[in-house]
Amino acid sequence: MTEYNPTLFVALPALAELDYIAGFIDCLRSQTYRKFELTVCVNQPDEWWDNAEKVPVCENNLKTILFLKKIKDIKIDIIDKSSRGEGWKEKKSGVGWARKILMNKIVLNAKNDDLIVSLDADTTFSPGYFQSLVDSFKYHPKAVAAAIPYYHKLTGDEAADRAILRYEIYLRYYDLNMLQIGSPYAFTAIGSAIVLPVKSYKAIGGITPHKSGEDFYFLQKLRKYGNVIIWNNEKVYPAARFSDRVDFGTGPAMIKGREGDWSSYPVYPQHYFGVIKKLFDLFPSLFEKSVPTPLDDFIEEKFGTADIWTPLRNNSTGKGNFIKACHHKFDALRTFQFLKWKYSKETINDDKPELIKFISQLNILNENVLNKFTFSSSSVEILDDIRNGLMRNETEIQRKIKVLCF
């Protein structure tokens, strides 16, 4: 194995993170792998300076900048998008733009084999985290990115813990089903858990600055470019907190969940994923000729025709190339859209039976506990047992697969 000692460039967006930034810096200081630099984009819309309700956020950001400027033992590049006159203008705002500016700045001076480490200020990680990233890309040199395993630590606040556990159960249930059907997009896209070589960022033309969900689209873009690592010896630990800084994701999900609204995060019936698997199994046959698929109604609604396969066939050099093109066409976004579309066509008033059936298959809880289970009345400890059981099963599969390939 050749020597591999990349510089790790940490890309950190920060908005009102004064309460978390010191802990984040402590995590950096604890790293056993010392070849790293930090680039921080402290940001908010410039118009917030004229909004009395938002001025505290602006002041929080300025204090964050002052805190960072005092640090001398870590190389830090601060991008100030928060001081009056420097903040976001018009529609160019949000964490997507912050990540884009950060990564664009990093690639100006980084080498192709250096790593961009996307993190959030409220995320913690062990002293061996950076070394684990170097090891992962050393042993998988052809990988274009990594979707790092994650785990939300509980806070001791029951409302917050219930909300994050419900949300994480949703995420892990989804990913486990994607893994079980062999989806090439079987990963959870979390902005604080994406790592990629600089050359990958250049090759795909950078990150598209969506206002929210930029991590989902970014990782999908990387996956279409090449193989993605889904197993790593170390996890990241994002904070579980109520936050409305983005339109969707962990914080907004927790806020809606606190009010009892989990409509955007259902436990999709397991057989929906089976339908997708049937489509995947038809890809070799579709190379020979167009045949009916179980998703024709959805495909026609989304694309205007059920036969999206003929153009792919005509532009493919062989069966392998065609199957890859099919997965590019029916990607992570289309998979998610199909699940939502299918769910909207049926009347499902209770997610509990699907989750219980799935938990039973994985032997996570005993039958007596399952018979009494509800999201609202079961204890935090029971919810945590479910989350941890799903994680163990997910981890086992991820460890076996290690890298997602077409």
C-alpha cells in the first residue's frame, strides 16, 4: 500500500453556533491525525441586521468570529458572511451557499488527493476520526466520496430525545430497506457526515447550493460519478436540537415532531421497497426490449412516458452501461418521490404496524414489548432500543458492503 498522507480540509458553515464552536474546536484539537486545516463560513442574510428579532443571531455570529480569531494553535481561514454589509444578498443564502463557498475556497489551494471534510459546528467526533477517514480512502482509493455513519446522542430532555429518536428511526428504517433491496443509493445524506477527495469535487463541478437538502443532492451527484464508501470505523455525532435554520432536515423534523406531526417522515410499507427491487431486477431485460414494469404509472406521471428505457438503450454501449444508466435515471430522488407518491395513493392511518413487523423480522424487541409499543406512549428507553437495534443491523450490512458500486 503506497503512502497516503493527505491534508484534511474541514469545511464548516456556522450560523449562531457560539454555544457549540468551543466544543467543536476541542474535537479538532484532540485529533491524532494532525495534518488538517479549518475553513469556516460564518453567515446570515445581511438584511437580518435590520430585523430586531434576528439581530441576536448576527451578534452571535460576530462573537463566533472573534472567538475563532483568538485561536492560534489551529490553522483557520474565516469567511465572513455575517458582518454588516458582508452577509448574504437576495436569494443567495443558506447552508447550501455556505458549503459551496467553503469548498470552492478550499479547492483553490488543496491538492487533488487531499480530503474535504464536511462538518457542522454542533457535531462531535472522536480523536481517531480524521485518521479513520485517511484509512478509509487509503483502502478504497477509487472511491469518490464517503457517507459516514452517524449517531445522535440523547440530551436528557424528553421532548428532544423523543423527537430525535423518532426521526432517526425513520432514517435508519429507510436506509435498511434501501440496503436490503441493493439500491446503489443506500446511504443517509447528512451534511456533517460527507467526505470527499478534492479531485471528486472538481470532477462533478462542485456543489449545487440548494437552500435546503444540499447534502442529499450533493451526495447523489457524487454517487452518479463513482463509488461511495458507506462504512467507516468512526462515526460522527450530530447534535439533537430544535432548529428552523433550514426548511427540512433534522431540526425542522424535530420541531414538527414535537407538535405531533410526522406526516413528512412516515414509515413506508416495506413492500414499497420490494416494488423498487422488482424494477431493478428488470433492468437486464429492459436492455433487450421495453417491457411493462410495476412502476409504469409513476414513471409516466414523472417523465411524461412510461418508456424511459428506449433512449437509454439507444445510448448505451452494453448491458452494464445500460443498467448503470437506468440507476442514474431512477436515482435517489426518484426513489424517494416514488415512495411518497405510492404512500399518497393509499390510506394509512398508523405507521406502527409496519415498524413492528420490521422490528420483529430483525428480532430487536421481545413480543411483549412490541405488543404495547406506540411512538407516543412507549418510553424513551424503548425508542432508544429500537434505534440502536436498527443501527446494529444497518452497521452489519454496511460493514459487509463497505462501498456502494453500480
